[in-house]
Amino acid sequence: MIHITEEDVRKNLDVKELISELDIAFQDYGRGDAESSARNRIFTGSGFLNTMPAFWRRYDISGLKAYLGSAAGAKFVVIIFQESNMDEYYILDADRLGQMRTGALPAMLTKKIVRKKDPNFLLIGSGYQAETQLLAMKEAYSLSEAHVYSRTREHAEEFSRRMGKDLGISIRVENNAEDLSPFDIVSTITNSKEPIITGKSIPDRIHLNLCGANLKFRREATDEAMSMMDLIVVEHADQAGAESADTGNEAVGDRIVELKDFMLSPEFHGKRSAFKTMGIGLEDVVAAHTVLRKMGYLKGDK
């Protein structure tokens, strides 16, 4: 058994490479050369044990993300196996890994829908996960500036100063999210129980990434806002219906497409689109593989 630490992940997981690998993996998934099931949650009495399995035939790897969350905190790990070498397996600490793939996946998809070179981007949320949402979007588009909104303005201002310096771009703090018409792309990464995005805020043309809520009692967009979308992409349809209030409304069912299917023909000619991401194990397996390959443990296609 080889243990990969958080520091190893931080040193060896590059967002640009991860975006590219996720692109390849979801195309493989669409062709049947990868598989990933919905998250399984078991209540422990004081918290939840979550498991998210997947395999990726291209690199002969199988594995799963497992994490325990409770009032005492959370611990994340990813386990990777190779059938061709059953004597060796890998356990990766996966806090940073999860943060990176959560940012990289929306950026990968958005690039295929919003074709502008330097789109106007608004990030709603300014916490830990918001960092990689901005990092990945800047990598995908070479953004010259970005905008951020938080219900606590002080948090948004601190985020703007810190991330603007780290990424070398201007980050403007917005006073509200009531009018989204100036923006081409809006990404939400919050733990909000009350929707931030409403039907009144939706302009004629927009792409939304709803990245924050994967529990039924939380949501980031109203039913009205979601019903205005021409396309809604999700990672796993069953999971989207079971875990998300954003996509659990029957009225949007005919517009829901799984990401693996969209990736086989990534064309969109409508005006309004949304990606509701909640995370599936394939993303963590891909990110883990990217780290392990960079460290010299896994090499080449099958």
C-alpha cells in the first residue's frame, strides 16, 4: 500500500491537466469505457459515511472516494486499484483533490458551451471551494477579470484581495445577485438553503454552474429559474433527482442530459443552460490518476 499525502496532491495536481483528463474520461464514460454510480450514504448515528465508486478502462484503474462527515469534521480518501497489479494499491488523502476536481469539472464543460474568449464571469460564494472554481475558470478562459458576490460582503472583499493577488487578475465585488444580465457565466458554490438565483435574475442568454448543494434541503436556484433553461446537464440522472432540489423538479426532466452523453456531441444552440454538479466517483478516480501518474506510479494506457 502506498499512501499519498495532502502535500503530495497539492504538489502534483495541476488544474489544466485535470481539466483535460476529465474531458477524456467523460468521453470514455459515454462510450462505455468508464463507469460511475451514484453516491451511497449511510447514516452512522452522528454523521454520514459516503462512498463513490468508479472505474476507468483506459488506465486499468478502479477505485472509490470514501468520506465521513459529522459534527466533528470530515475526512476524505480515495483508494485506487489496478487489475494488472493487484499487489499494489494507493490511498490518497483527498481534501485538496476534491476541491480541485470540483472546480475543474464545471470549467471543462463550460468551455464547450460558452465559446467567448474572455467571458464575463460571476462567482457566487467566497469560501474554500470557491478558490478552485475561480482558478479553473481562469485556466479555461484566461480571464482578464472576474466578479464575486457573497451574502457577507466582508468575505467577498477578502476573497477578492487574496485571489486577485494569487491569480494576477482584477476581481470585482458585486453588491447583489439580483440581475445577472451582465454575465455570460455564473457559478454558485454555497451551502445556501434559500435559492440565490431566481427567475427574475435570469437574462436572455446565460450559463449557470450550480456547484454547492447536494442535499435536498439546500438549493441555489428556484424552480422558475431552472424551468427557464434550454439545457440542464448533470453527472448522474438518478443522483440528480435524489440529492438535488435544483434538479428534482419533474418540470425540468425533459431538459436533463447526463454529462457523459453530452460529451459525445458537445453542441448547444440554445440561449440558457445549466450544469448541476454534485460529484461522482469518476472525477475523483481521474484526479487521483493524474496525481499518481505525475508521481511516476501509473504509466500509459491499457
